[in-house]
Amino acid sequence: MSNEAASAIPRRGLLATGAAAAMTLGGVSFANAAPRDSGEVTRVVTGTLPPGAPDYVYLPVEVPRGVREIHVSYSYERPAVPVGTLGNALDIGIFDERGTDLGGEGFRGWSGGARSEFFVRADDATPGYVPGPVSEGTWHIVLGPYTVAPQGLGYAVTVTLRFGESGETPEPVYPPERARGRGRAWYRGDCHLHSWYSDGRRTPAEIGALARAAGLDFINTSEHNTHAAHPHWAAVAGPDLLVLTGEEITTRNGHVVALGTDPGTFVDWRYRAGENRFGRFAREIRRAGGLVVPAHPHATCLGCNWKFGLGEADVVEVWNGSWGTDDEVAVQAWDATLARGGWIPAMGSSDTHRHPDPVGTPQTVVLAETLSRAAILEGLRRGRSYVAESRAVTLALTASDGRGRTRGMGGRLTVDADTPVTVRAEVSGAPGTVLRLLTDQGVVRTEAVGATGHAVATWATTPQNAAYTRVEVRRAGAMVALSNPVFLRPGES
């Protein structure tokens, strides 16, 4: 085993690579490792990244012919730091000989900080990585210094090439785009969850079983910065469970769920808000048939808070996992957008990672024509949906003009400005809660929900007094259910 050492990298090592600020290290050479029928060769690279290191550091690896598998492991120093000071955290992934261009074809996997080693070969790969030939050329291991301690981030990367006959790459089989369903109906789903194909701990099969137990009709796979899981969900799908494919694009300025994209779609994450590149990738998500959903936009974790604005959003996740302060802020910010005349549908998801995180808490309930990818995405896009804490809770909201015209969630009722409108909200399965009707002016009606868990509230208004109406159900302040609005538009009836 040989050792190649790299000292602390000077700032002049920065390169513009078409992605966020990046640095390229000296390459790892296997020039003297002649192809052979079997055996392996290992190189070790060590170095230190300084505080203020760029977002991504690339380690070129010259791969010769005849390689069956590339195996990478890494470690890094975790020195003690004062309270309130960020310590070291280092992510990792890999690009193949096709290069590291932003949005290019070279991506072969990412595990962030969830794994200390991975392998790639033609017939298999570590979860989060894409199987395929280990072709001759310059590969790049990508290091992501998420945080760097004041002492710097010392690292060691071990690269092993294993020679021999390459296996066959399996043809991917993806989940079907339609399940049995119940025709036009309300379908329950969880659109943001993680398996062991990124930083989750559950298998797809385990998540599928939990989704069925939670009464879900559909789920969306959303691993961090990788699409490698997509083929592994086919066995989970069935007549009773629609599995959509997507990705959680985890940038340094916020996370976005690519919801329901074409299977096999990879969306790059290596950019910040100030680079004005997000619009390109939002369009890429839509071209792949998906929705752009900012995730937990007001979360307080480093890099989680959404900085890209909502101009490209199709839907916004206002409730993520157990109800908390950041969800409250998200709902208030969303409501302020509605009051200003903006319209972005709201949704909620579990963002489950591991036991005991529940699947389907919360869940988004969508009115769709069929249980199919196209119909579910259309229902979400139009805001014909609400969010509930569990399968036990059902919510209804309508606005009627008294002449037979009624609109539901996501709809628009257009009548003369002074025409009386009756708003009706109904909840079931929520004992010990309070039902609240809200408009752009705030809460206009409340109704206590007793031990039966069922309540109905009605309210009379006109379009000149309320631009929209929506409903919340709360228990001791925490959200139990949340509807998308019905808009009241003044105009000729």
C-alpha cells in the first residue's frame, strides 16, 4: 500500500468547475497497476481542509483498464471544539469518467455522511450508488466539507481497485405508474421519506409495510442527492400502493423534493442561491414530469432554511414530521403569501428516516381521478388536498353561492363582490380539538370538537370580505389537520 499526502490546500487551489465553489486535489495514480485477471491495488490520500474550504473538493482517480470494482473508504478527524462552535462533518460521493459537470452524466452515487465506505461495480453497488461498468478514465471522488472546525478538517481517503471480469449490469425495473385505486376519491400519501439508500435506516420493504399500516395509498421515494433507489421500489409497489420516484435535492441553501419525476431521473444539488442556477434544475424536474416542492423551508438545521424563494415552487411543504415551531412559521409564511395574492398549494410529509419515526405522520390527502402518478400530481398541483396527522382524520371544506355552485379545496368561486357565500367545514376523527376557519384577515370562526371527534362549522361571507377561506384543526395549539384554501373571486356571476 502506498501513501500520497496532500497538505493543507491553499486558496489558489480553487477552481470554477461549473458547480458551487470547488477545489480539485492532486490526482491518485494507478499507472503502475497493470490490468490483471484478479487482485487489487490500494492507494491512500491524506490531507487537511482549512476553515472556509469550498463546498466540494474533488479527488481525481486515474482508473486503468480491467477494473472490476472501485472501493472507497474514508475517515476524518473530529477534534473537540468549544460549545457553540461547529465541528467537522465531511460528506462523500463519486463521479465516473464522464466528468463532474453540473447536471452532467458522470454521477455515480452519494452517501453524504451516512456511510464511511462504498463500492461500485457493474452488477452491484452500495445503497445510494449506481451500478455500472468501472470504465477506464479519470473518476472523481467528491468530498463535501459540510462544516469545518477551527483546527481544520484532516481526512484520509482509501481507494482500492479490484481487477477481474466485469459482471452484467441489471436492467432497472421501476414501480408502475398506476395502482388499482377507487376511481375519483381522496387518496392518502407521504411524499418525503428516506430509506437506507441515503441516510435512512429502513429498507424499502419495511417502509412499504409501514405505509400500508398507516393507511397510505401512495408514497414518494426521496433520497438525498441520489436516484439510485428507484429500481429497488418496484417490489414494494402493488395494486394497493402507488410508489412515485423522486429525490431530495439537498443544497447548502435549502432542500427541495423532486416529487414524482420519471424513474431514473437525477437532479444535481451542487449550487447555492446566489449562483442563480436553481431555475435550471426546477425546469429539469418539471421536464421529468415532477413537482418542485421546497422542503421544511423554515427548518433551523444548517443549510436547511430555504433561500431560493418560491417563484419556482409548485407546492410547498409546510408541515414536516412532528409539529414544531418551524412548521408554525412555515404555515404563517404560506398564509401571508396567500394574503398577498400568491397561490402555492401546501402539503405535509413525515420525512421519516428511522425507528421510531412514523410513516404517514403527517400525510397529504389528495382528491384525484385515479390512483396514478399523473392524477396524484395533478391533484397536488391544483391544491385539491389537505394535510392530516393520521388516517383517522378526515377534513372537508366547501364554499357555495346558494345557486348550486360549490367549490372545494384549491377551487375558485367567482361571484359578484357582495353575493352571499356560505363556507362549510367538517372534520372527523379529531376528538378534543378546535376547528378554525381562517381568511386573509385571520381566524373568523371556531368550533370545539367534542369526544365524538366530529364537528361542522359554517360561516357566511362575501368575496369583498374574504379573498379565501381555509381550515385548521388544532389540539393544544399543535396542528391536527390543515386544508388548502377555497378562493372567493369577485366578478360577474
